[in-house]
Amino acid sequence: MKVTYHGHSVVAIETNGTNIIIDPFITGNGQCYLKAEDVEVDVILLTHGHNDHVGDTVELAKKNDALVVAPFELATYLGWQGVNVHPMHIGGAHTFEFGKVKLTQAFHGSSYTEEENQRIVYTGMPSGILFTAEDKTIYHAGDTALFSDMKLIGERHSIDVAFLPIGDNFTMGPEDATLAAEWVQAKQVVPIHFNTFPVIEQDPEAFAARLSNGQGKALAAGESIEL
């Protein structure tokens, strides 16, 4: 399994011939070197409805005839736009041909802003994602504050790599993310959701260095790890 970080919270997974992307905020993401028109994807996994996470989902899904897996209200909203969706909700899991997806809690908001209409559309509860394939498990925490049930996530799942936000202001900052890494007990922890905007500027290398036993691994945009 190949896992690639593309800046902000964008994570791509290649497994068993399937291309998966999580929170594909590509267009307008200064940290991302991808071009949406060049991305080939089979499955899109979404943590919540904020514009910097939904990103290019509709365009990618239509161009590639991709399946979008998202929390129920967000999936419904995207389905109304002609996208092939599979709705889920927190605590639920589903085994697809490409792997198992389980949604976890995340403490944040979830809405899509239609700027042209000056309207905010409620898109349900935010979530994190546990994705398992090839006997490997990835935890993408989405946008979240620190919460104590991260201990439970770590106790109940053997996590190979966890993607944790460190940007502060909107999510956990480095201090809280350090504790989250301890609780989640992943073999590797990759910081996400930083430096895209001035208000979330952080030093990912400094964060990674804080973690024990070489657990932290800061990835540059476009850099991959093999699991």
C-alpha cells in the first residue's frame, strides 16, 4: 500500500489497484502540487463538509465516475449534485471491495459554504476515518480538537499510520496533537492541516521531533510512505 500526502489534509492511497483520495482540496490549495484535471481516482473519502476538505470532490467524482463515501448529510448534499455516494455515520463501518471504512468521532463543525449565495449548508457531524486494507490501518482524524476517546481508538485498532491536524486555531495545535499521538498509539504519525493559511502556520518537523521512538514523520507535499 502506498500512501501520499498532498498538503493540507489531502491523503491519497493506492491499494490493490484502487486509487483513493481523502478530503481532495486541490484547487486553491497552495500546498498541493496536483492539478484536479489530472487526478485519476476511484474512491473519495470525506471527513466533513467544509470547503477546504470537500474541495474538488464533485468534479473528480463526475470525471472519474468515482464513489464518494461521506457522513450521511454530506453524502445526501453531494448526491443531489449527481455524484455517486455511499452515506455512513459515526461509529458505523462498511466493507467495500477496496477495503473497510469506519467513521469515528471528530470534534469540529461541518458545513458547506456557498459563497455566491452567501449561504451555509449544514452537512451533519464531522468525522475521522479508519481505513483498513492489506492488513494495514490508516487513521485520518479529519479536523478535530483533542478528545479523550482517542485513547479508545488506539486501544481498539492497531493503527499503522495516523494523520493528525496540528494547525491550531481551527483544530488541535501541536501540544494537543502530541497527546493525541500518545493515545492513538500509531506506528507512524504524520502531521496535517498546517501552513495552508497564515492562521495555521506550524513547524511540522518540530512536531514530529516531539514524538517518542521515531513515531513522528513529517511529509512534504507529494511525499509517500509504503505500508
